[in-house]
Amino acid sequence: MNVTATHIPDVLIFEPKVFGDTRGFFMESFNGKQFGAAVGMSVNFVQDNHSRSSRGVLRGLHYQIQQPQGKLVRVVRGAVFDVAVDIRRSSSTFGQWVGVELSEENHRQLWVPPGFAHGFLVLSETADFLYKTTDYYAPAHERSIVWDDLDIGIMWPDIGMPPALSAKDAAGSTMAAAEVFS
């Protein structure tokens, strides 16, 4: 597994070795020992999630203010532009973001540590998005930062249409007003 650092040192891109031939392919999508060594700590994933979304759907920017979740995310069908935003006030990268295209073709995975808001925009006709989390979903503690917050300045890809948002995401907080981590 190749591990690539991003400009935010805690956010990592994982690229598994893919072995393919005329029959298809094989890859090891997760290895706890290698993952722990790459992120510098033991990580216990407790929940796996799967979402399917249509082109133009934008989910996020989500986080849990209590029971914060680390997420290892990947796409098994289609393509998304995936974003992690550092919302740890004490961090030197507070308010900065990383964006990576994840697709069924590139097999990339993104590690989004606890203390980050996370979201993605679907680039393909549909996308199946899988992710492991380090803590359980806690709806009472879920928060959302608006996807187009000017203080963050995420440069989302232009897909020729406005994003489709849930009511919760459309009503997200600005970064300036958001409850963030210390």
C-alpha cells in the first residue's frame, strides 16, 4: 500500500496495490497493521457505512462534536471529489482543507482523522461510497458546516449544475459560527 501525505499532515491518501489480469483484479483494501503504522497510532474501526448518491449530490461538511469519528473513505463505483477540513482550533492547519478525487478506477482511500469536517461531491452518474468509522454515529452530536463557506474556500469541481443538498446540509453553519474542536 502506498501512502501519500497531503499538505495537512494528518490527512493521508492510501493507494492499494492492485493486481489485475483479464479475469479482473485483486487488492487488499485494508490492513490494520499497515494502516496503524502509517497514521502513527492504533485505530479501531467500529462501523462500516455505504451510501449511494447521484451525480451532483453534495454530502457534508459533516462532523460529530462529541464522539468524533475518524473515517477511512473510498469509492467502489463511480467517482467523487472528497474533502476534509481541519476544524481543530489548536491546529496549525485550522480552517484548511484537502480535496482528492476518489474513484473506482484509482482505488484511492482518504484517511480523515477525528477533528475534521468531511464531505464529498458526486462527479459520476452514481457513486457508491464506503467508509469505516472510529466511533459510532451519534445524531445528537452531528454538526454541519455549509459546503460553500467563503472562509474555508473549497474549490469544488465545476460539474455544470448546482449541487443537490439535503435540507440539513443547506442549513449548515458557517465556519465562523460553527462549534469546533479546541
